[in-house]
Amino acid sequence: MQDGTGAPRDEAAAPPIDPALFRKVMGSFASGVTVVSTVADGQVRAMTVSAFMSGSLDPPLCVISIRKKARMHPLLIEAGHFGVSILAKNQERISSHFAGAPIADLALEFLWAGRTPLLANAASVIASDITALYDCGDHTLFIGGIRYMATHGRQPLLVHHGRYAGVTHAAEPAPEWVVDFW
């Protein structure tokens, strides 16, 4: 492997990555907040996930990263499908609920895309069939073949440095210039 100058880098001399620093650095990347859902033993099962991204436009794919020790991990493998509900601004309680801090009086409503549960009132929703799994250290990357998606025009909920945040859009771009990553 080479360093930024093109010179070979001695891997043995590289210090180990501190887990606290890893979390701090990765937490500096603002990301959306999703709830990944599926069905196990006839019940909706869900967890909050920030490790979500688009995978491909053709064919339409998305990717989620799930820790192997998470209770959701084997449920996803067994179910073979998952939903992604991109949470809307002001859905912090839903995020916390599915992140391991259950809220007893939280009223949850699920919509169904075939066999896949999706949270009502989310900013956007996606239903996918698992098309591939990839080992990724202590996580597994689940590739989802998208079979349904919808957007509801709501502002998304973000997380940055472990705190919830919202979106503030810059001034409208000139009509001939639009950010397009596709």
C-alpha cells in the first residue's frame, strides 16, 4: 500500500485505530436516520440504522450495514426482505424507540408494501428483497433489490456527532445548475 505521496507505507508501523476516535470521526459525517424493518414470527421487528445508502440506479439497489451481534441480523437473513423508513424531522422519539430506548406510550403505525412493514409518516420509504450479503468486519452489508419506494415530501431527520439535527437548504441554485450525483 502507498501513502499520499506514492511511497510505500509500512503497515506494521501504523498505530491501531482507537475505537473512540473511530466513532468520533465517523460521527462527524452527518447522515439521515432510518428504521429498518422486517417480519419475524408474524411480528414487525425494527431497528434504527444510520448506515444506509443507495447502491445502484440500474438495477435499483440500496445497502444497509447491520452489526452481526444485533438481534435484527439473523431476522433479516431469515426473512429475506427489509423495509427502510427514512425518518422525518420531529421523529426523534421513533428513532430512540428503535435504537434500544423503548417508549411505552409511543403510537406506531405501519403501512405495508406487500409483506414488508414501513413506518407511516416517514419522509420516504423503501421495500427491498435481499439480493446479496457481504461480510464487512463486525457487520454485514445487506444489498436490497428495491421493489417499492415512495416519498412524502417531509424534511428528513439527521444525526451528527450523536445528536439529532435538521436540514437547512442553501439559497435556491440558479435554474441551469442542479446538484446531481447520479
